[in-house]
Amino acid sequence: MTNVAHASSSTPALLLERITCTFASREEQGERYTAVADATVSVGPGEFVSVVGPTGCGKSTLLNVAAGLLFPSSGDVRISGQPLIGINRRAGYMFQAESLMPWRSALDNVLAGLEFFGVERGESERRARDWLARVGLSGFETRFPHELSGGMRKRVALAQMLILDPEIMLMDEPFSALDVQTRQMMENELLELWSANRKSVLFITHDLEEAIALSDRVIVLSAGPATRPIAEFAIDLPRPRDVNEIRLTPRFVELHSKIWHAMKDEVLKGYAQSRKA
Amino acid sequence: MPKAAKPNARVSRGRLALYHALLLGGIFGFWYAMTEPGLITPFYFDDPTRAKFFFGQPLEVFKRIYTWFVGGSIYLHLGVTLIETLLAFAIGTFLGLVCGLWLALAPTASTLADPYIKAMNAMPRVILAPIFAVWFGLGITSKVVFGITLVFFIVFFNVYQGVKEVSPVVLANARMLGASGKQLLRYVYLPSATSWVFSSLHTSIGLAFVGAVVGEYLGSARGVGYLIHQAEGVFDIDTVFAGILVLTIFALVLDFVVTRVENRLLVWRPRTAETETL
């Protein structure tokens, strides 16, 4: 196993240090559930890190902690060395579920962030149009979310996040609801946007192929409860990548089998637990 | 732009209107036949003019409505009823919206107020109308206040529900995009709650109207409810029915306006049928 000590010279853009999240059970008084235990994850500046793990293992919990939406029971969150207080203002978050405001048009959804920061309307509109064009949605400005397809809504959400130019992008299985073709297209588009302006990315997924195709580094989580990282792998595939083609290269297959080998036991454990529950 | 839901077969639209007209004509025809003295042999009342006395006559009713509108005497009463309805509706909706937002966002206040709100909603509020007449006099104030008590709860419960059911993901997303507490209220909670207010709009304007008419009926010097009450006092059934008919048409017009406003403001809501039949 190649546990790569990440050799980033500067301080990580995002550091989750010994995070533990314990929830009080809603059904039974006094009962506790530890979703994440003693997890340390770091993302270097401009690095694309994926976190893979079996379903229900607390991947989203980890991301919510990084976003500042969830306060950990113990542990530290550091953004470029600074401790995080409240919402993570330097991060953009792309959710797994529908996150667009249904009462706002595509354009108004994209410029929402700018509006919250008090950017003047003409300026924010111009930039939102530009971003919609960049994600391939010119001409859809006035459409409401329900008038767009699932893939289009994800693009709007992507533009909505990127318009604020976040230093860190937190992505929670953003493409898991899409069909395979749309998904691969979105993955390529994401890579293109990312390589044009390298941000730190923490990408959560349960799809190992997606993780390898996109990332610089893949972190494998153990099955829940008390999830923690059990292994990490550097992905030394050359960039720029095409997610469709790279899946066929020998190195990809090699990495895939290696990581899968590390994951397999955890996946089986997670599966057994979900069957018990 | 998607159009409002249409009956799916366009050809039958004209025919549907025809059937509506026929049904309406049938009802009035039946009414006429049963109440016109000497037209058919009486089978229930001994006196052939008795049916007319109890049920009125459609032609007389139309004549009454015609004189009201041509003579212009109805406009004052209609105007008063309209003002009462609109005021009760506007103030009730506003109060319901504010209280609904406030209680939904303040858990402590909500737990404290919950039993009282349930009790006030369970109370048969029609009983309050005479009390309001004592407190606020026979003018429009007592009717407006009564209408407000009816409208308030409908809007309140809808807004409360609407705020509670704002998607947590949409909310978290807005927070990640930098929305402050105030901005969350304005850009997320309020639009979400408004859609719930609109879904209750038909009910609440209807209740505002009921409040106005019942209030007038129980004690006033103006309004359509007052007209009906006066006519009942002298057994003038034709006028009573004329008043009811005017009120019904009035309510239909209000409902039509509400539908229009709703379609204009809720364009973002998904509709089930968006395909057009060719």
C-alpha cells in the first residue's frame, strides 16, 4: 500500500484535524451515534482530493464540518492555517440534493451570492450571464429550476458556486443523481473549469472510478459508525485528463484495483451493517 | 412561458360552456316553473302563491337586481362590503404572515404560544361578531376585525408550515453563498412562505368575505349583508335571493382576480400539465 505523505510545502488550504462527530440519538434518550471518529484530512492549495467510502459512512458529515455548517464534537478545522469560526466563507459548497431556490430563475440563482454580498445589480447580472455561458447555459437565463433538466440544474449550481470564486470547493456527490453520459460530461467540464483556475477541491463520492479520474489524491474511509480515513493514494495520472479515455489506461486500472482492494473489506462491512439495520 | 392548465381537449371548450349555460338555465327554469303561480298544479302547498312566498321568483329577483344596478342604490352597499373584505384580507394576511414567520423562527415563543393559538383557532369565532359590534360599533371596523380573526389563522398556519418546510439544503446553500440572517429571511423564508400564503389565498379571501357579510348581517347600516337582513325582516324573499345572487357573483369575481394574481406571481411553481394538445 502506498500511503503517500502529502508533500505540500505550504500549509494546507483545508485541514480537518482529529475530527469527531457524535450525535445524540433521536429515538432513544442517552443513546449516541458517532459518525466520524478522529478523522484527519488535509487538502493542499490547488489540490483535488476525493474521499471515497461505503454508503452511510459519514462522508457528508465530514464535508459539513469543513463547510462550517456542522460544529464537530472535537477536533479542529483550519483554513490556510486559520481556525474556522462559523460558516466557511472561503469555501463553496455543491450539494448532492437540489439546492437551487425554486422561486428564482437560473440567472437569479447564479447571482444570488453576489446579491448577498451587495454587488450592484447590473454588475452581478453581467457576471452571472458570463458564468451561465461558461457552463453552457446561454439562453436559459430566465428559466426556473423546474424547467431545467437535472444536469442543467447541476450546472446552474456549479456556476452559482464558482461565481463567488471560492478558494476551496466542497462537493458532496454532486453528480450522483445524473445519468452516466451527463455525468461524464459534467466531470470533464468540472476538470476543465478547475484546471483553468486551480482551486482546492474536496470531492466526496462513493464512485471509485469518478474519484480516480478526477483527483490528485484519493482518501479511503472506513465503514461507519466511527468513520476515519484508512488509506490514501496519490493519483499520478497525467493531466489534462478525459474521464472517458483515462478509464481505459493501464495505470488507471492498476490504481483502481489497488484502491478497490483497500476498500473492499470496508464496503462489505458497510453492506452488512445496512442489511442489519 | 407555460400557460395555465387547460382542459385537455380544446374542441370541447365551447361545448363545455354550452353545457354550463344549459345547466344554469335549467336551474332557473326549474325555479321559475315551481314558483310561478298557476303554472303547474300545486302538489305541496294548498295556496298556489305560497311557493312564491317561500322561494321567491327568478324574474322578480332579476328585476330587483336590475333596479339596484340601474338605479345605483347597490353600489354603496357593494362598495362597503368590498372595502371590508379587502381590509380584513389585507390586514389579516399581513398579521398572519408576520406572526407565522416570527413563531416559526423563534422556537421558544412558538412553544409558549402554541396552546393559545390552538385554542383560539378551535374557538367558534362567529360568536365574536356581536361582541366586536359592541366594542367597535356598527361601522366597518367591527366587520374588518371579525374578518381578520377568520383570515389570520388560515394565513398563520400556512406560513408557519411553509417556513418549517423550507428545504434544509436550499437553506444551507444560501448560507454557504453568504446570506446573513436577515437575508435568509428576505430571500429564502419569505419567498417560500409566500407560496404557502398564495395556496391559502382562495380560502382566506373567501373567509374575509364571509366575515364582512356575516358582520353586516348581525348589525350594521350598510353593506349587502345589511340589505339581506333588512329584506328578511319583512319577508321579502325576492330581495334576499337577489342579495345572495349579487354576493355569489361578487365572490366569483374576487376568486377570478385571485387566480390571476396567483398565476402572475407563482410562475416558478411547476405545473403538472405543460404539454399542449394539438
